[in-house]
Amino acid sequence: MSAKLEALCQNLQECLGDRLKSLKVALGEVTIEVDAADYLAVMQTLRDAPELAFEELIDLCGVDYSTYGNVPREGPRYAAVSHLLSIARNWRLRVRCFAPDDDFPSLPSVTSVWNSVNWFEREAFDLIGIVFPGHNDLRRILTDYGFIGHPFRKDFPVSGYVEMRYDPEQQRVIYQPVTIEPREITPRIVREATYGKANNA
Amino acid sequence: MPELRNFTLNFGPQHPAAHGVLRMVLELDGEVVMRADPHIGLLHRATEKLAESKTWIQSVPYMDRLDYMSMMCNEHAYCMAIERLLEVEVPIRAQYIRVLFDEITRILNHLLWVGCHGLDVGAMTMVLYAFREREDLVDAYEAVSGARMHAAYYRPGGVYRDLPDRMSQYQESKWKSAAQIKPFNEARSGSLLDFLDDFAARFPKLLDEYETLLTDNRIWKQRLVDVGIVTPERALQRGFTGPMLRGSGIAWDLRKKQPYEVYDRVDFDIPIGKTGDSYDRYLVRMEEMRQSNRIVKQCVDWLRQNPGPVMSDNHKVAPPDREAMKSNMEELIHHFKLCTEGMHVPEGEAYSAVEHPKGEFGIYVISDGANKPYRLKIRAPGYVHLSAMDEMVRGHMLADVVTIIGSQDVVFGEIDR
């Protein structure tokens, strides 16, 4: 681990203390996990503490962990993962926060901390279905007007439920159930942990 | 007295200055924009969802189709993310080739940008000049990959093939005699590197030509100067990266600050703007093309002198060569496994970012150890920049909206994904 990452880990532990649920360093990247209750306050600290100085939120995405590793999931299903960047300190951080309730995943919005998160939260709401209370404009963004469901959830089929076509009789565009069958050309296989390791060749 | 109220204007999605399929609902007070609400997603193809049902390598061509103006840079971020998870080393020659083509891509992107931005704002000539040079560069794309746009040239572990020894040439036809095509073929008589060397020598002069047309042009300046000013503080708040951030005066470039591949071995400068208006962003992009050209030149010189492998020899990641595959049992097995099941990427997550022509293009992948990604997230720079549209156009005239869309350099392939 480089000196820079060590410094970052140390600063994180000092500034966040107990609010840090876990801190992991892997492949030269630092990942922290926080509780949904602390999420907003932690994000505020990450931006404002001069030892951390994450001025920019680069990315936020929702993740559905329900089929991770092809085994039944224990623990919460949805998480929001953000990537932060500090221009002043030149380091990056990944923050993961699981939404406590699987039936109604909800996490506080961080739009007040970084305005750039606005569309990312709309996207996470649209595609995964995480709700962000505090967001003042939580509309769908990428899917069609009037779309039903959250397409990036793992139980949503790749081919979707409805398709659109022009109906010459009604002389308008209509929605109908999909006519294509989903197919899987290469099956999804999880091998033992050492299988794909480069140094195992 | 009649009741006066703001009216709403629907801009796009078929407007020629909307750069693709942007639909924007503008609330106007007279000719002044009070609010802009971009509606995106008309080109949404769910690339991230599709990638979850494809093997790792099958998604490489999808990356080309994200930002279809800077194809290889998208592939680069994706391949780097996989390489980081696999912890494979990319041969040094492949790294130089990647840097070379990243910079060619940057020039390609900025040329298209300056041409189309010119069209939007009223400088009709620019696009003709820009496409003349783009032609040479897409020919370089074609020479290495066989495709002029969607190259699929970068692969996890290196690049698909080494640089070719000869360039394609113009053929005599009914319309062009042998004497007419001779000057066109002069630079193409040698290898790809000779061709690019010739291009790098010509290009600064051509850039001067563009600048003569635009930089001090009165109309150009009237349309661009002080339009869409973004202060450095706001730029950080809004997550700007790339030329948008540098235009606001923050010297941030991943190639310098978090160097990947061999960017720490080449020499170049980062231009920054002063006021953060559209004109500064224009100047930054023009200067970036000059700097890219410098990098191209350095890479060409290095590649000439240093032959070597361009693909990792780890056959868990990269397929073995044809000859070995046909004569050895082990290579045959590797080939079979790679081509049927695909590579397995160890469990973990990685975020890799490249300095894409438009800003920071990042790929966040989560792997659960399968032969397909568990989750792929594409961080598109244009998405973030467009989300600041409302803030940037507020209080400007309707005609400035077009300038601001242009100066953000948005491409809907990456925004809608």
C-alpha cells in the first residue's frame, strides 16, 4: 500500500471514527461502507474536512446485490455506490451504503452536498428503484415516459415486458407484450476463487 | 391589458443543433431562458444491463458505441478496469500504441467538435476543414482495426494486433486518374507510422489555419465570449472534468495527475482557461489538439525503435496465436475455453478512469468471479456536463443555448448509454 493510501485511510479513521462501518483497500482503491443513518453526515464530512477534501462527486450508481455469486443473498439487497475525487489531495474514495429496507429501498439524497449527484440519483431511482428523500426532482431519466418497473434490477428480464410497434389499424403506436424469447448463449458460471487469477496461469 | 406569462418551448429532439437526440423543454421570458429541463434517454440502450449478460470480451464493441466520437478511449477505460481486476501486465509496446490511439482519438473528437460547433454558431467552413483531417485519422483507425469507427481494437491484455506495415491506398477510377491520385498516395506509401509521422508534421500548420478562421473572428467571439460562464467552485460542485473543468481554470488532467499507461513518459502541457466561458473552452480544446499532436509524434518515434509483443502472453486472458493453437494441446484448450466460456475475472470491484476527450470517462465494474460482469457502471462525462445545462443557460438568450450545448461537447451515445 502506498504512502498516499495509508494517509487517506488514517485520515478517514480520524475524521469518521465510529461512523466507519468498514474500510477496505484492494487493487489500489479504498472502499468504505457506512450506515444509511450516517450517510448524509459522512458525505458532508468527506467534502468539508480539509484532511479529506473530496470536492467532487464523480459517480453514484445503484447496485442490486440479489444474485451476487449465484448464491441466495443474505443481508440488504440494494446499495448506492459513489466515487469521490479530491482535486486538492489527488485521491479517490468509494463509498458504499446499503439501503436498509429491501421492499422500499431509500437513502438520503446528497444533492445538497454535491449538485453533480442530481442526475445520478435520478438514474439510480429510475434503473434500480432506490428512493432518495431530499431530492427535489426525483423523476425517471433514462427510460421511456410512462415506463413501469426498474430495469436494472436482477429480476427484470433483459428483453423487458413490453415492446412498442405501430399499429396500422388503430393508426398509432401501441405497447404489447414482448414477442421475443430471452436466450442465453454463454451461461453464467462462477468458478472457484483461484480460477481466473493471472498468476495461476 | 393582456396577461403576460412565460412560454415553454420544446427544443429537439430533431433539432440539428441538439447534437443527437436531446430534447429540452425551455421556459422563456421573451427571448431569455428562465429554465431548461433536458429530457434524455431517447437513445437509451441499457448497455450496462446488456453487459451483464455478455462475457467480458463481448462487451468491448459496445464500448465503441457509447461515445461514438471517441471510440478507442471508451474501450481503454473498459479494458483497464478488467486488467486491474485480473492484475495482468500490458506489454509496453501495447501501452504506447494505446497512448498513440488515445491521442489520435482526442484529435478526432476535437476536430468533429470544432466543426460541428462551428456549424451551430454559424461558421460553415470549419466543418469542411475538420473533416479533411479526420479522414486521415479514421484511415489510421481502419489500418489497425479494419473499421473506421467502431474499432474494438483494445482488448484486455493489450491491443488486438500490431501496427500494419502498409497503408491502404487510393485506387485509380473513372473519376480520378493515376496522376490525380498520386499526391494523395504519397504519404501512404510507407507504414502506418510513416503516415502518422507525416500527419503529425502537417497538423500544427493546419491548426493554425483553423485558428485563423475562428480565434480572432469577430462573429465567433461575439457568440462565444462570456457565454456560459462557470466559476471554478461551481465546476467542482457540478462534477465537471476534462476541458470543461480546465476551461474554468483548474489544471486537472488525469494523464498528468494520475498517469496511466505511459503518459508519465511523454512530454505535454495542460492548457487551462481563465474566465470559464465558451470561448475559453474553445481555446483549451484547440490547444489540446496541439498537445495531442506532440504526444502522437513522441509515440511514433518510440514505436519505430521498439518492436515487441502487443498482447499479454497470459492465455487465461488473451487467446494464443493461431499457429500455436493448431499445434499444441495446451493452447488449444486455452483457445477453446476462452472462445466458449470466456475469461473469468476474480471477485472484486474496480473503477478505472481515463482522460477521455470530453472529460473523465470511468468504468466501475463489480465482478463476482463469473465469466460475465456482475454490474457495470459507465461514468460518462457528458452526462454530468449536461446535468449542469439548466444552471449554465439560465439568463442567457435562446441563441446562446445552442452555443452552450456545443461548448459542452455532448454526444448522446454516452449520455443515454
